[in-house]
Amino acid sequence: MSGTLAADDGASGVVARAASGDVRALEQIVARYHDDMTRVCVVVCGGDADLAQDAVQSAWPIAWRMLGTLRDSSNLRAWLVTVAANEARQMLRARRRHTVVELDVADVGSSRHDPAEAIRAVDLRAAVRRLDPDDRTLLALRYVAGFDSAELGPAMGMSPSGVRSRLERLVARLRKELDDD
């Protein structure tokens, strides 16, 4: 369930209650943002869904412990996704392992799926996996979580214009790599 806790839901109240130890308030936050955090972590982890789940599970206690430091509850989603993405990057650094990616076998007799599209998707996943975890994080926060450059800047420790430039270079690099194949 994506989006933010609406003002009529008492978002700042839910955050304040969770920060003070209210488990029910935390449950509301988890229900709202867990899937957003997971989607970003899957990209950061290069498609390793198990590692992404581990990262999100590891991020929740950190987020709960640090929730009182959140200054503006309207930034809750961005803050939580950033905490999860950082955990995913740390886990990748700690594991330094290559993952085995399971590919779906195309339905050969069907005209429903264009094999060329499947090949392009596999090529894109492979190209993204070859990127540095920080670059994958930037792409995930922008294209999976939908952060704009103003939100990405603080999350990545960069200026908004620096974020835009880095994203342009990353997208150009991916396009070139995919065109070369």
C-alpha cells in the first residue's frame, strides 16, 4: 500500500505514538510502507528478493528506534525507504556474493509474450545488476519509489542538481550498454 498517511489519519500523531513505543501505531506504519521499502530494496539488491526482505526486516527496528529523530512526519515514506535502501547496501557490502538469478522460461507455443521483450527485460536486469549498489539505490529511489531530485539529494548526500546529473549519466550508460548488446 503506497502513499503517505493522510492528514486525517493523524500522520504526525501515528508517528509520535510509534516513536513513544506504541506497537499498534508502528503496525499502521509498517502496513503502509513495508511494500514500498521492499520494492526499492529488491532493485538495490540486484533482484535478490530474499536479501531485500532481510534488509527491510533489518531496517524496521532501526526505523522504530530512530523514529523520534524524524522532524517532519510528511517525510516519513522517504525517510523509511532511505533507511531500508541503506540497509540493503550494507548487507550487499557484507555479503559480497554473487546471486543466482532464476529466469522464467517463456511459453514457446504462445503468441502472448514477445520473446524480444523478455530478452530486453533480462538484458536490463543484468545491466542494472552490474551497477554499483549506490547507483542501483539511486535508480531504485527515483524510478521505483518515485522520489524527485529534491528528495533524492538528502537521501544520497548530494545536491538536487548533482542527483539529476548522475541520473542522466546512469540512464545514458544503461542505454548505451543495452544498445551495444
